[in-house]
Amino acid sequence: MSVAIELKDITKTFGSVVANDNVCLKVDRGEILSILGENGSGKTTLMNMIAGIYFPDHGQIFIDGEEVVIRSPKDAFRYKIGMIHQHFKLVDVFTATENIILGLEDQGKYNLKKAAQRVKEISEQYGFEIDPMKKIYEMSVSEKQTVEIIKVLYRGADILILDEPTAVLTPQETQKLFAVLRKMRDSGKAIIIITHKLHEVLSLSDKVSVLCKGKYVGTVNTAETNENQLTEMMVGKKVTLNIDRSEPKNCEKRLEVCDVSCMNREGVKLLDDVSFTAYSGEILGIAGIAGSGQRELLEAIAGLQHISEGDIYYHNPKTGTTDDLRDKTPLEIRELGVRLSFVPEDRLGMGLVGNMDIVDNMMLRSYRRGKGMFLERKKPKSLAEDIIKQLEVVTPSANTPVRRLSGGNVQKVLVGREIASSPTVLMAAYPVRGLDINSSYTIYNLLNQQKDKGVAVIFVGEDLDVLLELCDRIVVIGSGRITGIVDARTTTKEEIGLLMTKTEAYKEDKAHENA
Amino acid sequence: MIAAFIQRAIMQGIPLLFGSTGEIITEKSGHLNLGIPGIMYVGGISGVIGSFFYQHSVEQMNPVLAVLIPFGCSLLGSLLMGLIYCFLTVTLRANQNVTGLALTTFGIGVGNFFGGSLTKLSGTGATSIELTQASIYFKTTFPFADKLGWVGTIFFSYGFMVYLAVIIALVAAYVLKRTRIGLQLRAVGENPATADAAGINVNRYKYVATCAGSMIAGLGGLYYVVDYMGVWSNDGFGDRGWLAIALVIFAVWRPNVGILGSFLFGGLYIVHTYIQIPGFGIAEQELFKMLPYVVTIIVLVVTSIREKRESQPPASLGLAYFREER
């Protein structure tokens, strides 16, 4: 076997963030290499550099032993590298064949029939099932993926990169895909596959390379490793953060999520039979790989996501009654004191309006309460000034558009506003994303203060170290199912890491119920 | 009389056909050019300027030059307008609607300014510019048209630009549907990120399509002034530019459908002179002029109900593309 592609000391930085730090990688022909790592460990960035989308800051790439420079996707094609992106790059109103030949120029006369014939040949060779004349918008997700794979094969690629190909597939479709990939390996192609799922890594690949926070951890032969070793490599060593954590006090049931399922428009289950209980006076962490259903879960509680099955019970501390949130509008849920502060990827997407100033953004929550037809600006203004002072928001004034504030300050404004209404349930999703250490600690302290006040805090986080030190209990979610509920004081990173990559459902047992 | 009606309908439809073919090509690249009315106006006045100065600089006009000079000037004028639009919306990624509307206002201003200036230069005291001689050359048609009765009237009685409009529309339809260039252009308009990843130069396609579209649209203005009217008067072009944009929707982004659509629109536009309804004065007859728009709305309703993906506008129409914004 010969080495197909080799990376040496590849480094890539975005601003001050180091996405890849001296990463080395080697794939032979006729071999499947898995790249394993948590979110943000730099897997996709690394692959994008092979595919010509990014250019490395330094380091070398060798193909068949010769050093090459890949500046664009076209260069990558020339070296017979094909990448199947996580988000498909297909034109909806085109047929499979039209998409496959898009951008190909030196192929003689434009002849769709001949191209369709060739697509058929490739499909038969590797055992795909595809109608070359079918329009993309009529296709299922797995068919679209097949088109993407044929697209790179049509271009003659013999080094294939697949970025989380199984994330969107059902187990049966995954098995089919793996069969095809094995066939390709046997015909001498080099295959790199990015995935989070440990059992897939173990069942499919020949070698595994692990990245952790942009650093290259190591490569092991799949035959000589096991889940525990891989998890350990993936999550890295434990870091102590010294977040003050008080013991939960006066715990009462506040929010009960019972067997909740949600579906998207295509009928795929985003949440599958999710059950847990959130208590007052504790911080409940939610851990999981990005896109496993965290967002849907919070939205379901806030009334923004339609629940197809199950109930969410809210125990009202003021009246002592129990309400089913399922039948309530988002506004009613909010009035009950259930607050959602969601920091999405683009930060300003949900919750704040970028072009409006801090005062106006405060009013988004309170404008209904005004008397008469004119808005009342005094109270929101004093609230805005309080938040600026207490949370040390760095801003020229309360009248500066939120868009102009830095990420950390935007998040402080958002969290501050939700806290100001003295909630009984506070949900914070990724509240420290993109923040520096000091701002992060401000947010942690805020959440802890709320906890001490008897609020049920639900914290969705990415960093396992933070989850372990901040939360009292951690719910682990994988592919829309709850894969485990653990005590944050006694668990380990490895345990959570393993649970994150599992897909079997876990049912809450009674021991944890009384925690 | 029916033959004469069809003939007039076709002649009325030709400026719309030029405009809509140009706009379809532009929109297929993902750019909604609302500057088309202005560009057609500029196309018209540019031709008039060329024709005017040629007419006044020689004693006896050469028929070939009398056609080629306005033709070239018109193409140049509308190309410049197209380049302004491209620079703003493709390179600087300005808002396409605002840019287009501004360009329409600008184009009409330019046209009226030069129209007024030329009127003064001609010194006849008239409020319009006569292009009688050039118009005769433009209108030159098949010599045998008269001998064929109604067939001749309907099919062979027009100047060359009428046939040119139909040919351009047919060629555009063929290129869009059956060639690699068409496939790639459509990909750019549907999903520029995908086209980019496939190694297509997105900005080049946008520039070329928009500029070519502008030039074709500009010919519509030229045809209207030099061939159809034979005289330039300020604001004489009316709402034909907007009608051309409506025709794009009517034709569901297919230039070959646009040919028939333009004749239909032309017919609807002049039908009021043929139908006499008692009690309808000149003012009321203007109501008929809204018929093309009514038909367009009906087409919009029908295509929206049918939800056929192929008859929807290009998916990224009106959106600027910037590679780093993934």
C-alpha cells in the first residue's frame, strides 16, 4: 500500500483562534481513516484545507509522496481529491446528472444523455441506487448524499473526504453507505471520514486520528483500540476552572418533561421520547454534540417548537398549581416565568434586534405592559442602565445599537434582560460562546446567583469542563434521545464523552430523581 | 382587419420582447434588474443621438450606416447602464431593488435631458426629433410582403429588428436550456455557493449575463423610437419597461414563452382602439391598458398554486453573493 495523502505540521488560524495547530495526518490507498474529535476541534477546517477551500498558514501537503499546493477546489480536483460536505452543495431544480456535471468544462460536447449513462455506470459499479434524471428537490437526504458522492467519483477522485456523512442518515442508510465505502476502499481509494460516533469509527475504519481543540492527539489502528481509549483521547485532560458551586437548596420539582417527541417538516424525529425533571435551586446541564436536539428541546419548553407527543408540566411556585405547557402560547409560558435566553450561532438571530439600542431591546419584552397608545420608555431605560452597571457591559451609552457591541456584551445584555424579570425557570443556551474568560465568569456567576435565588436553571453548554464544574446534574443528549443523566460532582469527562456518542435511549432511574 | 390587428400587436410587443429577454437572462444570474425601464429608455435615446448626428453631418445617408450607427450607439448606451448596475450590485453588493429603481429614474432623466437638448439643437422649434429617414431604413422589409395578402401582413411586413427580437429570444431559450453555459448560468442564479464550489466564476457570469441582458433590453428602446415611432418625444416610451418586467413573470422565466407573451401583451395594450364600448371616452379606455398586468397577476396566482419548482423565480434572485459568508 502506498501513501495517498500526507499532511505535515499544518497550522491554520482565524484571527486569534487557532483552529489547527501543527496537525499531521497520513492515509494510505485502500484505507479508511476516521477523524474523531469534539465540536470545534478543527476537523472540518483541516479537511477544508485539503479540499482547497481554506489555505493553511503553514505546513506541507504531500500527495503520492510529492509536495503540492492546493489553492482552490479546482486544484483539489486536479489532485483527484473530492470532498462531500456536510451541507450539500446541490442546485435544487436541477437533475442529478446536471448537478454532477456542473462546472466540468474539458469534457467535449455538452451531452446530458451521455453524462447520465456515465452516472449510471458509476452507480452500478459501486452499488448506488439513483435515477440520473430525478430532480434534487424530489430526493430524500440519502439520495442527495449519493449524488454528492457520485459527483466526486465522476470527476475521477480517488481521495474521498466525507464530513459527517451519517449525521443525516437513518441506521439502514448508514449501513448501505458503509457498504459502498468499503467497496471503494477495496478498489484502492483512500477515504477520510469525519464523525462523532464511536461505534461507526470502530466498525468502519482501519485507522483513527484524533484531534482535540485543534491539536493532533494521535493515530491508532482501529483493531488495537476501544471506545474508552478513544474517548480519553478525544476529550483530553481535565482542566480545573474553579467555578464556585453551592449545594442546591430547597429543591422542588419545577419543570417535568415527560416523553416529549418533536418532528421536523420531513417527519424526522428531532427529539425522541425525552424525559427529565428540572428542580428549583439547581443548575441542570445539557451536554451533547451540536445539533443533537438541544435547541429543539429548549424551544419545545418555550413553546416555540410543536410537540408531537408527550407533555411538559410546570409546577407554579406562586399558586402551587401544575400547568401543561404544551397547550400554552409562547407568551403565556413567558408570563409564567419560564425564560429562554438562547444564544444562537449568529448571536443576534433570536432574542435581540441588532439595529435597535439596548433600551429598545429591553422594551421588546415589556412593551405590552404600557398604558395608552404611547410607549413607556422610562422603566426600560432604567433597567438598561442597571444591566449596564451591574454586568459591566462596555458600551458608549444605553442608546447604542446592540449590533455594535462585542459578542460578550451582547450576551450580557440578553442574559441580563431575561434575569431582570425574576424568572422561575431560566434556560441559557451557549451563553458563553465566543466569550473571553472574564466575561464567561460573569455569566457563570449570574447563573449561580439565579440558582441561589431558587430558580431552576437549564444550561446548555459545549465545554465539558464548564458543565462539570458549574452544573449540579447533567443530562446527556445524543441524536435527539437522552442517553444519560449523571451527577456532575461524581462523573468524569470520559463518562459524558461516551454518553454523547451513544444513541441508545436511557430512562431516568429513581436514584437520580431524588438528587 | 384581424391581420392588421395582429400586425400592430406584434409591433407593440417587440419592445417588450427585447426587454423581457434581457431581463430573463439577467434574472437567471440571480440579479433582479429593476433598472430595465431606464435602460430601455437610454437604449432608445442613445440610438437617437447616433442617428441625429449622422443625419446632420452628411448630405445623403448611407442606408447601412444609418442603421448601424444608431444600433451601435444603442448597444453602447445600454451596456454602460448595465455596467453601472453590475458594479453596484455585483462588486459592491448593493441592494438590487434600490439600485434598479435608481437606475430607472436616472435613465429616464438622461433620456429626457438629451432628448430636450437635441430638440433645441435641431432648431425647428418642434418638441420632438424627427428621424424619418433612418426610420425608413429600419422599416425596410421583404419586398414580396404586399403580394402575399394577410400572410404577408402578419409574417413578412416588419423591419429587421422584429425578426432579430424573435431570434434572440429563441437563441436565449436554447442556450439556457441546452448548453453548458446555460446550465452554469442557471446554477449561478439558483445557488451561487454551489456554483462557486463547482469552480464556476460566479461574478464573471453575473457580469456577462447582466450586461448582455441590458444590451438586449436597450434594443427594445431603439426599436420603439426608430422603427415603430420614427420620432423621439420625451416620456414617449410610457410604461413599456415595467410591462417587460411583468412579461418575465408571465413567461415563467422562459424566453420562448416570452415571444408569445409579448404578442399577447402587445395585443392587450392596443385592444382598446379596436373595441368600442358605449360611454367609454379616452380616459376610460386607459382601463384596458391594465389588462397585461391583470394577466400577469393571474399567472402569478396560477403558478403559486401549482407550486411547480421549475416555474418559480431563480432561488437566489435578489441576493448578493459573498463567498466568505457561508
